[in-house]
Amino acid sequence: MKHLIIYAHPNEQSLNSYFKQQLVLALRQEDHEVQVRDLYQLGFDPVLSMQDVLGQMQGAVEDTIRQEQDYIRWADTLTFIYPIWWTGMPAIMKGYIDRVMSYGFAYRYDQGVQKGLLTGKSAVIINTHGKSNQEYAAVGMDKALSLTSDRGIYTYCGLEVKKHFFFGKADRATPETVADWKSAILEVYSQFYAVV
């Protein structure tokens, strides 16, 4: 299968980076094709401009955005790896969504009815955050994060979300916990994508 990993974390020593590296290794060992779009390394411009907005409505995007859309067209599965900061995705990832998952490419409206255009593709989302999962659950933040990202972005665009991981207290995780999280991630890819 063709796997596209869309990754956003500025620290190459981060837990997010570790998950990215381990996933790439596991996928390639099973002869899957893998492309990684490291948004910080690319220096991706997250600012949605008026030119972008006007272009999207006319079906015209700049070359750098078209290149990212071509990667998404190519992929069978999209994996998004990013931390939760201030109860949301990093600005560079949100800007990627704003600019790349554009009208006419990722979704459109047919006589006022929204239609996702990325059907036939699946998604896995891997998030780390500092709060515990229990703290997020107590205030409903876990449901809010799933609703705004999974339903508000990914399934809205037609992607089938196979799994959304929320790894809490990630800044204090023990090596044993990290190993468990890695196993949980690879188990999902084993279940859905034949990765051992």
C-alpha cells in the first residue's frame, strides 16, 4: 500500500518523531511505499492568503500546494502525527489543512450538500498531549478533540478514520509506556495494513 505520513513537530528528538521513525521502519520492512511530509523541515507556509481563497474557488492552487495534493492523491492511507498544543493541532498543521485540503480537492458542495472527495482513503491520527486522558475526559476535551478533527476535518473530507490515538502525559511517559504505545500503533497497522 501507499502510505503518506504528514508530520508536524519541530523537535527531532520528540516522542512524535520517534513514532514517525518507528512507523516508517515498520511499513518499509513490509514493502509498503512510504512518503513523509515533515512540515517543519519543509518550511511549509501555513498562512491561508486571500490569493489562496480566491484560487481555491476557481480550482487553482499554487505549485507547492498542488504538490502536497498530489501526495494525497497518490496515497491509500494518510497518517497524521502531531502534538496537541492549546487543545488543538500546531499552527503549521492547521495551515496545511487550510491550504491543502481545499475546496474542490478534499470536499465540495453539490446543491448545498457537502461531499467529501477523499473517499477510498483511510486515516490514522497519532496525537500526544501533556494532560492525562482522565483530565481531558473529565471536562469533555477528549470528545471535543475527536469531534473537531475527526468529524470536522478527516471524515468531512471523505477519509475513513481507522484509529485516533491520544497519548496523555506524553512529556512524562516512561520507557515502558512508550513501548506500549508503539505496540498499540503497530497493532493498528497490522490489523488494517498487514504490518507485522
